[in-house]
Amino acid sequence: MLEGKLEQASLFKKLVDAAKELVQDCNFDCSETGIALEAMDTSHVSLISLELNADGFSEYRCDRNITLGLNLTSLTKILRCGNNEDMLTLEAQEKPDSLIIRFENTQQDRMSEYALKLMDIDQEHLGIPETEYAATVTMPSTEFQRICRDMYAISESITIECTKAGVKFSCEGDIGNGSVTLKPSASADKPEHATKIELSEPVSLTLSTKYLLNFCKATGLSDTVTLKMADENPVLVEYPLSSGHLRFYLAPKLDD
């Protein structure tokens, strides 16, 4: 059987909220090492990869590999039945037809339990290829969210150019254009406020602003976000977790 306990439901809530912007029905692969999800959006432009390792749970057991086919909209509805600070337990039997979701609030001596029916989802394992990235930018996740939101008001496309001098976000739309440039910075007191750039060669990619803004639903999971880029390759947008990761891949817009 599968049983995983999280001290606070807020983590899993935020993960599902971020994932449901891209995919509706997907398989959660559960093993003794933790819970993983890989899925591509219907337009085959973006991909999500989630890993929540076993040591990220206060208690975790998975006796054999189990695949849980879930509709994320339905899962979100049930997760909203619990408070963010509730202890969350996910439970499934060896051959499950439903996922048991339990919320416990010890201060109020309150426990609630729901069963979400599982789906049989035919989904191939994608196998993300290893890529050598020419540029890696680590920056505050709130700053990245703000830039994407502001650019989306102007254009459906955003160009990210990375050089040793800094990283420049620019857009051009019917109403005008705009740009934001971040120079490499260091903050000993608050490293999460720093912008760090690792570069082997300059990179410039044009991407969908809407998709990047959807990725920003994960902002609350991490103080920082990392962008990894290589010309004509999907950009990797990663939000690190204390025990695991949440990664998004987005194909660039190529010139005709």
C-alpha cells in the first residue's frame, strides 16, 4: 500500500495548483523513493516534471510501485476541503480504485477524509533527454513572476537574452514594447534576492509569455527560480523544493 504524510497540506496544494495550469489528467508514479509526475500539455509545447522525495514526507511507505491516474481539477476541489496548515495524508491500497485524502487538525481535534476515484490514463513515459545548457540564471521567483506578468500585458511573446553583462527580458506588442534587465548581483544577507548567471556562451530565446506566466503559479513554493537555456532548445524553469523539484520545459518560438 501507499501512505504518505505531509505536516502541512499547503505544499501539495501549491504543487497541484501549478501542475493543473498545464495538464488535466495525469499519472502520479509512486515508488519507495517518492512520488513523481511527468506530463506534457495538449499542445505539446510544454512539459512538467515533479519529484517529491520520500524524505520530504514526515511518514512515507510504498510497498510496491503504484500509478495513480488523477484529474487535477477534481483533485484541487478535494484539496480545498482542507486548511493549508492541516496534516495531509495520501493513501492507496495495492490495487487502488481511489485515492484516500485525509486532513487532520490536531488543535481542533478535527479529521476529514475523502476518496477520489482514480482514472485509467494511457500515458507514455516521456524520458527527458539530458541537455547541456549554455546559460543558467538564478533569480528571485517573485521578480520573475512580476516580469512575466508585466510583459504579458504587452505581448504574447517574451525574448530572454543572457550575456555576461546580465539577463534581459524584452517584448514587443501592438500597444508598444518593454524590457527589464537584471545584472548579476550578490546579497550576503539575503542570497534569495541575488541574481546569479553562469554562462558558457550568450543565449537568446523567444518564448510564450502565457506559458511562463502559468509556470509562475509555483512562485509560492520557492524563493528562487532557475532558468536554464541553450539556443533552439526548450528552456528549463526549475523551482527547487526542500526535498525534490518542480521543473517546467518550454519549447522556444523559432523564426520561420
